[in-house]
Amino acid sequence: MLQVVNLEKTFGGRTLFNEMSFSLTPGERLALIGRNGSGKSTLMRLILGEEHQDAGDIIIPKGYRIGHLSQHLEFKETSILREACRGLPPDRIDEEYKAEIILSGLGFSTEEFELPANTFSGGFQIRVELARVLLSEPNLLLLDEPTNYLDIVSARWLERFLTEWESEIIMISHDRAFLDAVSTHTMIIHRGKARRISGKTQKLYDLLAEEETIHEQTRLNQEKKRKEVEQFVNKFKAKAGTASLAQSRMKMLEKMEISEELAEIPVLDFGFTSTPFFGKSLIEIEEAEFSYPPKIEGGAITKILEDFGLVVRPGDRIGVIGKNGRGKSTLLRVLAGELTASKGSLRTSPHTRIGYFGQTNIQRLSPKLTVEDEVSSANPQHHRTKVRAICGTMMFGGDDGLKKIGVLSGGERSRVLLGKLIAQPSNVLLLDEPTNHLDIESIAALIESLKQYEGAVLLVTHDEFMLRALVSRLVVFSDQGVHLVEGDYDYFLRKEGWGDGETKPSSQTQQEPKTQKPREVVLDRKERARIREERQRRVVPLQKEIAVVERKIVALEMTISQNETGMATESGKGDAIDVFKLAELSRETAAARKQIDQLFEEFSALSLRLKEAENEFSEDGVLAES
């Protein structure tokens, strides 16, 4: 299997990772997560040999084949079917049916199999390349954002396909539901180190959060101890009777461990400003029709909307979903006023203020302007201090705000557009795939911000996690046309679904929003009773152990307080000071502090065990679904 040993890599003077080591187990499907710029894609390029590490080894067994989605597409065959078949091993070149199955799953119709790849858009060309890679059946499959160009139906098919993959996979994706559905293990690149566990993303995030909380608490305790020792030394070092004791404490101070304060990690801070609205509807569209003309002479028109109506009300959270190419983005452009319906009416209130994030808007940014210039153009009333503050929340702090748009990556330009939305007060947000260039942490921040936003939101997304977290109404583009669903995403799946044989989300391990109760397995009465007994057996002893540890800590803290009072009293006696009594109190205090440190470690370990045990059960003793 693949092994990575003490890998080190710096880029642009910044250490991406240091002494990284891990190995894949047979059949492991590893979700690779971490903030943008942490080095995830770099690690994949190192494994492929496209870049070279500064130190360490990547050990690849002889004959171990690695497959990946190439960034440089080169098509050689006359049809996408034959292009996909290029991936078949030489001894199975006649298994064309496998290519047909995969192409169908990725959203191609049978009629399209014989069309050349260059007749499709870039997103569909990448799907052809993905089909070729999947058919090659490598020992290790590297996937970097494989769902970026997939609609929900194709992403759900790929989910199921990869879950049955028998070899190893390393995959990067901002789609957390997809990762949790497919992965057996999760690894994060965080603060230049790699941390890998067996389990899903939330488990690893929780573990890191707890470790960093403990680290910070330990650091604060160390600081407090140092200050106490320093005060003691300063107070007694000048007195003849206590100088040796002070000197001893000074040596102890020099040996004390110092934990570094964890550097603050910059995060996107979405703070959309909503302007008040007191009417019943922000936007009303009635009996709307819209079509695109034929792509070729004599061809058929592409009908997007027909007799379509929608009322957008204050506080609405509307998801716009459907397969690619059905017209989701077109609908938002009509609502934004960029396109005009051929029939019907579109009415907006005089007080409606629309903020629009469109897929094509990135190309409209001026390459010659700076980040600050573009953000300022969204609201010229903002003074430069406010503009720079908004740039900072989009991670363009300091001189980064003076960068020209022309030198920015696609993800950075996406952040500029989001900054322009923040700068402009609105009461309707039209968002077309806003998460494409965001990492998991930034998507979580965006979701929370949209929850707090007082205006209405219309959201085009293929991210099922985001749909569940936000929307309460849906506009669905299906084979039969466009229709409204007055319910949330899970309601849609139960009532209609995607026609893929699944009425539930394909990711049973997907994280629910925190406000929802955990799903439960339906059990009979005997089984429930047995599980309650098991819960009592697992949880109650841990609760008792934690209570004992807490009582010990409280008792020791009281001892320390009493000793410190005694030491202060004794120190104030001047020449009558009892040096031996003072030394004894000092020794007792030091021993008590050491015991407290040990007890805190025991407390943290017990708390973690209790949390793991409780996570297996709901409050009424029913086994929670994992």
C-alpha cells in the first residue's frame, strides 16, 4: 500500500506540512480535508510525482497503479464512448457495456454516446475523463473535487459507485455529505500536520476542537503557574532566610514547560447586511416563459420556463435544484433582471434590493482593478476603512486588498464577488453555486450567515448538506418541466426523489444540522430495554468516575487556597518567619498542583470516553444510527 514517511514541503516560504506520515490500508477510502491553501492538492501532486517534496519519502509498491483526473484534457477518439473505453485494461477492452453504465450514471444520454467530446461543455468533458479514469480500475484513485461539475443526480450515482470501489481512494471535496457517504477514514492537514482517523469528518473536527481546547487550557494554566512562581521569587529572593527557597523555585521556573499559543487561523466572515422590507412580497413572477434559440440552424429551441409562477416573500429560503443544463441559472438571471421573459410578468417592490452572485459574474470583474476597487464599486458610499474591513473578512487583509483582479485565482475572485455582496445592503440574495471555491469551514460559515440574514434567499446548489441546512421551499427543474415544492429537501426526497431508486439521502452518515434530533433505529420493546441496560452499564460508571475526579480537584484547590493564605501570613511575620513551615506549605502546594494537573488529564480522558459512549445512545436509551 501507499506509505508517506516524514514528508516535508514548503511553498512560497510557507511550510505546508512538516514530518507528515501516514499509510493507506487495503480498500481504504480516505477523505482529505483542510482549509484552502493547506496543501491538499499539493499532496496529490507529490504522490503523482508532478512535484517534489523537500524531505521525506513517498513509498509506492512496484506495479501499484495510480489513477487521477488530469487537469489537461486530451481527447483522441471520435466519440465519448470510445474515449471512455480508453481506460479499460488491455485484457478487457471488449467490456464496452461498463463504459455505457458509467457514462449514463454521469448524466449522458444514450444518444450522446457517439458524439465527439469537443461538442460538450468543459464540465461534461471532465465527466468523460472521470469515466475513463474509473474504467481503468487503478490500485489508488486520486479525486480532487470530483463533484464540482456534477449535478445532484450524478453526484449521488458517483457516491454509490465509489462506495463499492474495492481499491484505495484519496479524495478532496468541499461536499461534506459526499465525503461522509464514501469515506472509511478522514485525514486533515491542519497547522502543518496531518491527523488521520477511522471515521467521518465531524468526528475529526470534534476531536481537533477538543484537543485545541485542552491545549489552550493547559497553556493558560502554565502561564498562571509561572506568574505565581515569579511572584514568589520576587517576594522572597532578597530575604536571607528564604533566598535558597526562592532560588529553588527559580530553577523550577526554568524547567517549566511552555506551550505556544495557537495561531489564529483566518476564516471568512460573512456578514450580509439586510435592508428593511415591510411588504408581503419582494418579487412576483407570473405565467413566465423563456426559451433559448436553436444552437444550430433548423434545430429545436430550448424551453426553460413555461407558465411559471413564483412569489418570493420576506424570510424565504428557496432552493433551486435540478440536473445541469435545465435552466436553474437562467431563472436567477431572469429574477435579477439580466434576462427578460418572452411572456408573463415580473414585478418587484420599489423597496426590493437584490444582491446577485452569478456563475458568470466572475468574468465581469475588471482585471485592472484592485480588490478594494471592486468592493468599493458595489457601494461607493463606504469610506475606505469600511471597504478594507470587508476585504479583511474575505481574507484580503492589508496589502492583499491592493492586488489586481487579473492575478487572482478563481477561488479568490469568488471571494471578491462575495465581498461585493456584503458591501451592498439587500433584502433578496440570489446565489448561484456560491460554494464552488470554498472549503468546508467557509461553507459552514456561509450557512450560518445565511441563517442569520433577515432577507430572502434563492439558492442554486448541488450541495445536499447545504440544502438540508437552509431551504424550506424548492423550485425543481425536472424532465417534466419546472414546479414548486412547498417543503424542505427531505420532504422532496420522500415525495418525489430523483428517480434513482432512493427516497432517502444516499449519505446516511451525513451530518444533520445541530438543531435536529439524531435519527434513531426503530427497535422492539425488548431490544430497547436491553439497550437501556447497556447504556446504564457504559455511561453511569463513567459519570461516577468523573464526579470523583471533580471532587478531588475541588478539594485540592481548597488546600492550595488555604496554603497560600498560610504562606502569606507566615511571610508577613518579618524576622519571626518560620522558614521550615513556609517550605512545607510550599511543598504541599506544589504537590497539590501536580495532582490537579494529573486529575485534569484524567478528567479529559474520561470526558472523551463519556461523550463517545453517549453518542451511541439517544437520551431515552435508543441506539442512535451511526
